[in-house]
Amino acid sequence: MKEVLFVNLAWLPKATVQAALAPVALNLVNKLNMEDTPEHTYATSILTIAVLSILITAPLGSIGITWGGTRLLHKSEVAIR
């Protein structure tokens, strides 16, 4: 059970989807020349929220991995093959 908790902590900072998809909405709005529309504001908000989620979860995940690695995982006495 401790290993499952550690894996959950380790996967917390994974922000690949946010990093890959966050600029897509803003790029589309800019490509369609919709700079002064509510859609541009929405797309900017999406990008901002995605960046903030990355900035918040990355340090928390790092702390969780550091803390969880020492407290939740232990080397086994016998090598498992």
C-alpha cells in the first residue's frame, strides 16, 4: 500500500498535457485574428491557469517524492528476481 501512495505522489507533478495543450487555444484565437473578443480572454485565461497549475504542482510533487521516497519505500532484504 505504501508503494501505491508513493506512485500517487510521484505522478502529481506530471504536467505534460497542460504544457502541450495550454497554448493551443490562444494560438487558434490569434490565427483567426480574434484579438479583441471574449474568446481571446478565455484562451489567455486557459494558458494562465495551465501555467499556474504547473508551477504549483511541480514543487509539491518534488517535495512529495523526496518525503515519500525516504518514508514509504524501503529496500528489501532479499533480492527479488
